Amino acid sequence: MLRNLLVLTAALCASAFAQANKSVLLITDAEGVAGICRQEQTEPTNPELQKLLSNEINAAVRGFQRAGATEIVVWDGHDGSRTLSALTINAPAKLVIGALGPRMLMERGFSAVAFIGQHARANRERAVMAHSYSSLGIQKLLMNGKEVGEIETRAALAGWFKAPVILLTGDRAATDDLRAIVPQAVTVSVKEGVGYYACISDNAATAATNIEAGAYEAWGKLSQIPPYRIDGPVEIIQESTTRSTPSPDAVLPSGVERIGPRTTRFRGKDFLETWTLWAGR
């Protein structure tokens, strides 16, 4: 009898936590923002970028709040976390500034994750400034044999902690990248790439309207969007650019090996172990 009571109490507590925990983490970037199509526009201190990105973030905040999210956390994820300001991010959102560790705060138990201003992975056609983490340092990134970038790896990290990616805003190639792994997610394309540094973009007002609507829809679909989870052993292979090639004399930790002049392999028993090795490289 006591055992059954304890089980029932634990279940009720878990249900209450699930209902109370209505939090979303917004991961931001620059290359996927409407009106941003050239490299010089992505400088974190560029006032145009700051205004355009804040406009899109605040649109998502409005949509998530209207739909019922009670905690909205925004991480300034572009180029050293120097783009956003607490002066321009609207309530009730909280702003995270600074580099995050491998787990990227996911252990806090967010209900969902969203990408705002996201670009596609490296080696994509008609994708505005597409790259995988570093256009200067990384030529190609593979996870279990498939090319990946921030979208795929961070979605897998969120999924490890049982949080689904429910929304992505960016160029059309980036929205395609997310739908390839989470077809149920809501995506908002704010521009179409016609070259690496050329695009056809929505105006800022239209982008904001569509992003607010997308956030509202995404939160309403929360229960229908599964976390993107990769089970079993995971291998990440990084092909570095020539300028970032590690020294042949570098001592590599366990689980990391050089497999070519510019190529390094990271192996672990599961996604989190491999990701931690790669993120701490």
C-alpha cells in the first residue's frame, strides 16, 4: 500500500512539474536574420544587426508568451555573445550573455528549444553564409557519417535532455535542414539565398509578424513534436580548414584521434560523451 502511494505521489509530482515547467530556450545567431546577407553585416556591434535581431527575438517572445510559455530564456549565441542587450530584449524574456559549456544549460530542463536567426550547415547550396560553427576553422563536420552543423548537433543535445526543437527561423536552407530531422517542427523562412553573400529578404516587419505567428503555433504543437535523439555510440569527424589544422605533435585525449592531415575523429559511447569531447576540443 505504501509503495503504491509513493509511486502515485511521484507520478503526481512529475505531472505537476511538467505542467509548471513551461520554459523555452531561444538560441540566437546572425546569418539567418532578415536583411542580413553580407559578412560585414554580421559584426556583433553593427547597430543594424542588433536592431534586426532584437526585432525577431521580441517577435518570438510575444508569440511564445501569448501561447502560454512562462519562462523565456534568450542566449546571445553569435560571435562571442556581444550582439544583444538587456535594454532591447522585451519582458518577460531573460538574456544569457557569455560562452556556455558543452551542455548549454540544457540540464535546466527546458520544455523546448527554438533557433532564431539560424543559418544552414556548411556545404549547402543557395544558403546565406552557411557554415558549421566556424567558417574560418571548420571545412566539414560529420556526425555518424552525415554532414551536420549547429542545427543538427544542438537539436541532438536538446533531445538528449528530452527537449524538442519546436521552432527555427532563418533562411530557406536552414529551415530545410531542421525539417530534415524534425519534420513536425515549425519553421519560418525570412529570406531565400541566391548566393553565399546574396539573398532575397523579407522586410523586418513581415519577418516579425511571421515569427510571432510561428512561435505561437510552435508552442501549441509542443506535445506533437518529439525530441531529436541519437542513441548508441556516436562519432563526430571534423575536417579543419588549412589555417586551423592542429599540430601533428598535438597530444590528443582519449577518444580523439587524427585520421588525416586536417581531419580529427571524436568517439564516445553515446552522444553526450562524444559531444563533450568535441565541444572541449
